[in-house]
Amino acid sequence: MEDRSRLCSVWLGAETGILKGVSLSRKQAFNFCNTRHLSREQEVRALCWGDPAESELLVGSRDGTVRTFSTEKGVFTEARRCGDPEEGCFTGLATYGATLITCGDCGTLRVWREDSSEPVTELQAGKNVSRMRQNLVHRNQVATGGKETGLKIWDLDKPEQPTFTAKNLRDDWLDLRQPQWVRDMAFIPDSQKVVTCTGYHQVHMYDPSTPQRRPVMEAKFGEYPLTALSLPASGNTVVVGNTHGQIALLDLRKGLVCGALKGLAGGVRALQCHTSQPVVASCGLDRFLYIHSLEDRKVQHKVYLKSRLNCLLLASRDLEDGGTEATDAAAASEEVKEEEDEVWDTMEQVEEAEEKPKRKTSEEEEEPQKKSKKKRKKGQD
């Protein structure tokens, strides 16, 4: 298990409660759990890294527990209760220094310390929160949003009030209020802007640095609810996916669709672009992990994982790199095999002597002669 976990560069959480690791270099998938004690209560809903070195993986389950998985040892090392199942499932996990940040469907956002069983900070982000995301540059900032709960940006150092609260869109041409449903969001690097996708196939971009609290850019894709988005490393674009397995690349400057990524057969539940490579990983209801290239928009990898998938997490290293320690171990094993082959080659070959054909006895020689005489007599008769 230890060597397997070091090989994996993509991690996924399944509805069955299994944590899955995929090694793209060897094109193999591994399960990291005790399959004898699986239940729907252990369904994996959120994943995040526990430290900058990516040696620990935090797994948020449906029953409100957060388990710590060691990618070096290949086992779960710790579990702690960070919520009540009655409050809903996790919609986001994050770390800030030595603290853990959790958020559930009910909208309760909590900050936990390692040495305490009670939250240090607790705030209410609204009802029916669909997603909580952290600003990877300024880790004290998180964003929340959900059904009839607009985008809010929080500063965890000053959690009394949100630093930004978005306003809903203007009424339509019939003067009717437009519904809002934020499904996912992301902070745009090197700026204060935040991009969101909605359950009404809309993509919005907000700029908290301006007095305007409504979207500064609005775009639409398809006719079905958008479920996930991610920002490529190149910038100025966003990748979005919907409930019908359609993934598209949108230009944030013009609000136009740049291209589509094909191959999926089920609704998209998670998307993530790599921090340095021009690739995007996706998973969902069709039980496959897809790795698409953002340059030619072709499928580079497709791995069947047997379970419906909820979330995924990419390592910051090269996805097709098996890890230094794992590659060293593989090289060492290959050297041992080569040495064994050399030993076998230097050994002398022992050939078995061929068996001489047995001589027929006089009785065996007489039998065919008797049979031939009987046949002749029958022919004469």
C-alpha cells in the first residue's frame, strides 16, 4: 500500500466511501479503504491537501467525519468528528495554517484547531450552500454560495461580516425576479475577481474591488445546469461542466465559448485544472476519470473506476511522474531482476538424455501377423 500511494497523482472520492488513487504513469487504479466495512454514510464528499508538501490528504465523509490519509504510508492515520449528519454533507474542505475549515449544506462554516474538539470560529453563510472554496493565494479568504444564497466572500481573520456580498441579477423584461443558484466558484489569481457557475447554465464574474456588486461579466453555456468549474494555469479562460456530461472552455474577456471537451457519458461532478500543465481532470456519474488536454482538447487518459465519483484532487507534480521514491524503488527492483537474469545466464544448461525406443517383444511382433492372416481368410470366404 505504501508504494502504491506514492505512485498516485490523482485522488478521487466515490459514493461508496472508497478513496481511489490513480497512477497515470502505470495506468493503474488503487482502492485505499477497508472494503468489508463500507456504507453510504462514509460517502466521500470533499477532498483537500493537509499540508503544502502533499503528504497528507483530508477526506470529508457524509457522516461528518474528516479522515487523514498519509500518502507516504498509504493508510488512514486519524479521524475526527467535524459535523453532524443532520446538518448535511460537506460542501468544502480547506486548511489555513494549523486549522481546518469545513462547510456543510446547512451553511455553517467552522474553523477547527488540531488540539480542540470544538470549533474556534463558527459563522452562518446562508441556507442550502452548494460550495465553499478557498483563495489559494490569500488562504484566509473563502467564498460560499448556493441555492437562493448569493456569492459571499469571508475573511477568516475578521469573520464577523462577509467582505463582499453579491447582488442578484436585475429583474427580467417582465419585471420578474431571477432565481439564483451558485454551484461552484473560483478565485482568479493576481486579482480580486471571482468567477462562478450557476444551476441556470450561467457563468458570472464578480469584481469586489469595484463598487458594483452585480456581475461584471455574464455568459451562458448550453441548456443544462452547470455543476463545476476550474481555472487553467494560462488564465483568461474557465472550464465548466454540466449535468449532461458537456465540458466547455469559455473566454472570460469576451464571454464566448472557445471549445468543447468531448468523451463524457454522464453528469460532471468535479473538475480541476493542473497548476502547471495544460490539462484538466474530470469525473462524474459515468464512473470514469478523464484527463483532457487544453491545447488540442483531446482525451489523454481515460480510467474506469467502477463507482460513481463525487470529487477529485490533483497532485502539483507532473501527473505522469510516479514520484521519486516510487521510481527509485521500481528501478531498484529492475536492477535486482537484471542481476537474477545474469546469474541464470551464466549457469550451465543441463540437457536430459533422449530415451531410446523400446524394442518390441516377439509376442508383440506376432500379433499384427495373426491379424493380417485373419483378414485374408475373411476375404477368401
